[in-house]
Amino acid sequence: MSFKAQSTEKIYDFEGISILVENMINVYSKSYSDHNFSFRVLLPRSKDSQTINNKSKKLGFHIQNDFLLQVKKLKLKPDIREFRYIHDDDHFGWLLIDPSIYETFV
């Protein structure tokens, strides 16, 4: 299955999280009232290095926490569903979408 998200961002380190979350918030706030939010985050993946995969998990948690904090600061309801998947050999994919879009998948 293929899905075209409104925006796709790659992240490799913790320094890029603030810019990524800012971009996510911009897309979320613009699409909030129309219920058409979709955002894909690509995180590093390695078949040979559990260290890289563990770092991706930590990046994901940090992104999720920062994103939810910013959503609450804007006084918006965090109404989001997610898919986590293996995007390709070098990336994990994390697709964040509005629940109305999610319902078309299930």
C-alpha cells in the first residue's frame, strides 16, 4: 500500500528535532479544521546495527513528546492516528494521519 502524505521529512539526529516538530505543527495547524492532516517521518534503520535502531526509537519518542506538547500549547486537540512500518532498507517510516483518513485504511 502506498500513501502520499502532505509532507515527508527525514531525521538522523536529535539536533534536527526542533525544526521537524515545527514543520509538523505548521502542517497540523493548517489542516486541523479540514481533518486532512498527514505527515511522514523517516527515521534511520540498519539491519546490522541495533544501536542505530535504538537511536531511532529514542528519536521517535522525543519527536512524539515535543509534537504533543506544541499541539497542546496551541490549544488544539491531538487527534492523530499512526502507522509505524519499515519504509525501506535504510529507514523506518512513521505515518501520522487524521483519524478520518485512517478509517479509509481499515
